[in-house]
Amino acid sequence: MKGWNTLTSVQDLNDAISLSTDKPVILFKHSTRCSISTMAYNRVELATNELTNAAECYYLDLIQFRDVSGAIATELNVHHESPQVLIVKGKECTYDASHNDIRAKEILENI
């Protein structure tokens, strides 16, 4: 996703969580095999400029990097969903949306 950082390792995730003490972080978990996830991807992609201006944004292909997806659930104490958007501030998840609840306007309102 253009303008987004790509999460490919648990170290990338740890770096993103650490960054959240200075700037809000958005994590977008996407399943490349799911039509609902594709719909959410399109919604998020349309708002890329607004989202990347408001926060540091990270994209995860959770099919390819399942271990990172599992680490997100563990590190942030959230239930795994796909697709899923999380906002992290101060190393804690402050917003969690999944499936059809993923809307750019609500993400921006919760940053």
C-alpha cells in the first residue's frame, strides 16, 4: 500500500509499538484471500493521504506474515480479526475495528 510501512517481522512490530510513544500508529491487518478484507483495504487506501498525515501507518499481509499477526494479538492484548485496524498510542491499543466496521472517518476521529 503506497505511503504505508510494511510489517514483515516481529521486530518491525516492536519498532512500531515503540514509535507510538511519540506519534499515533495505525496497524492495518489485511488478508489477501478475503473479499471483506479487500473491501476494507479499498476504504483505507482511499484515505491514505489523510491517514498517513495523521499517524505512522503500517500494513500487514497476514497470510504471508502470520507470526507478526499473532504477535500483534499478544503484544497489544487484542483478539485477532481479519481484516483489522488498530490504533496504538503510548504502546497501547486505543482503537480496534474489524470487518465492515473499518471506516477511514472513524479511524481519523480516533487518532
